[in-house]
Amino acid sequence: MNNQLLTLFRSFLRRQGLVLSLSLLSAVILCCSYRPALALSESHHLVDRIVAVVNHQVITQRQLEQQITRLVQHIKSINVAMPSEQMIREKALEQLINRFLQLQIAKRAHIEVKEQSIDGALKHIMDQEHITQAELEEQLAKDGMTLSAYRQEMRLELTISKLQQVMISERVNVTETKIEDTWKAYKQQIEQDTVYHFKDIFIELPDGASIKAVQAKRAQAQALLKLQRQDKLPAVTDSGEFVIKDWGMQHLSSLPTAFAKVIIHMREGQSSQPIQTGDGFHVLHLLIKKAPSQQMTRLQVANNLRQKEFFEAVKDWLIKQKGHAYIKIFD
């Protein structure tokens, strides 16, 4: 349920025009039992060890271990290779530092999230899941979390998102030219991922054939094309005059250039005009054209590009903020 609630909350933020914080993108912060950082003066008798200091706040060993656990659970859920323990620890600590630092900046900037915004996020999740508030609370309880704590998590993430919008959004400028270039590159990738099943009706052309012989073979190819379109082509693989080869499923990259330039524009059931190559004439008949099932629209590509540019700007901004902050990591 944690990952599901996280996905739904991410969807809510997008609809509100908010871009997710880096901590939320890591998919390990939102649905968790988060404990606010302790002031230095009151931490010594509550925790066993301080692992980092972010300005006036501390990160404890217990908080880090909780974050590591969530990060490991997330990595397992997406079926990728598990990094080393050291890499996981460093990433978890980085996420906590980023989160605390941004919340500190948001507090200084008097950025707050109203209760109505949290209510809207909860309603979005319950509507998407078709569950009542009681059922939501039951799901949260299974993860050891109360609705009140979950609302606080939403408040913190929405606060960070609003902070990023205020500090960074105006610096990101994605031009129409860049969107168009990205869209063209995406379509080219879709074309490369599309597979084609076709047969090749081939008429061999002898070496050194005369112009008259070439014309005769071209006329023969046109006649075979007409028979193919009328579905009257003999069901043979080698008639002595022509050969029919079934190419099976192929990507454009595995085809001769002369074939690829033509077949990319064909529809299923369509036959090409005769294609002359060095060895003869080819009539291609496309049986199956299978493109990737999940494809984005131009608008989705543009939104993804804007979000990517925004995340890069957030990363740069965070680096600068860290340069102005007091951050101490203890071994």
C-alpha cells in the first residue's frame, strides 16, 4: 500500500502543477513514520548517536536506519540490482539532509501548506482507490502509521514542492525548439523499437543485365505486385522466376537500408512498389507492424522534458544551498 499511496500522491502533485521534490522522487519518504529532527540541545538523552548535523538540526542513527530500510524496500520493489551497503547508506543520508535543509529554507521563507491542500490530496487518493477514509486509515494502520502522521507527511512534501516552485520554476525555460527536437528523437526511438513481419517477393537480376533486361524484370515485378494486391500470387517460395522470402519479425536496424526506407511508411497488408537493388527487384508485403504498446503523446513528452529540466535545476540549487549551510557528517 505504501508504494500505491505514494504513486497516487505523486499524481495529485502533478495535477496541482507542483513538481515533486527529490526526496519524493526517490519514493522512500512519503509513507513512513517520520520523526522531526531534534534540536542539538535536546537530542543527547533521546538517541544513541548523531550521524549528521544540518544547521541547527541533527539526524540520528535511528532516523538513518529507518531511511535505509525504506530505501532497500523500494529498490526491491522495482527489481533492480541492490547497491552496496555503503552506497545505500550514503544515498539515504543524502535524502535526509536534502529534506531537512529544504524544510528549513521553507520555514525561513514562511512557506506554508493550508489544510485545504492536504484535504484535496487525501480526497484525490481516496477517489483514485475508491476507498473511504476509514478504509484508508485501515491501510495506513497496517503499515504502522496513523492518518494524522500521514497528513503531516503530505504537509512536508507539499511544503518542499511549493518551495521549489518559488525558488526555481522561473529559472527553467524549455523552448519550443527543444521540445520539438525531443519529440522527434522520441518518435525515432519508437520507430527503432517497432518490429515488422513481412515477406519479400524477389526477382533476380543477372550481373551486367542490359537496359532492356532490367525493364523486363521491372515489368515482371509490377505484374507480381498486381497479383499480390489481388491476393492471386501463387503460394510458392521459389517458382523459378521469383522467390518469396519470409523475413519474420525484424527491427528497422536489422534491415537493408533500401527496405527500411520503404517499410517504415507502410501499413499492415500493404505491398510496396518494386524496389531495385544491386541483385534485382523486391516487392515487400507487410504482414504485421508492431509498435511499443505504451507510447507518449507530444504533450507528455514536453511535460517530461520540463520535469527533467526542473529536477536538474533543483539539483543545482540544492548544491548551492548546501554550500551556504552548515552540514557535518559523522563517521
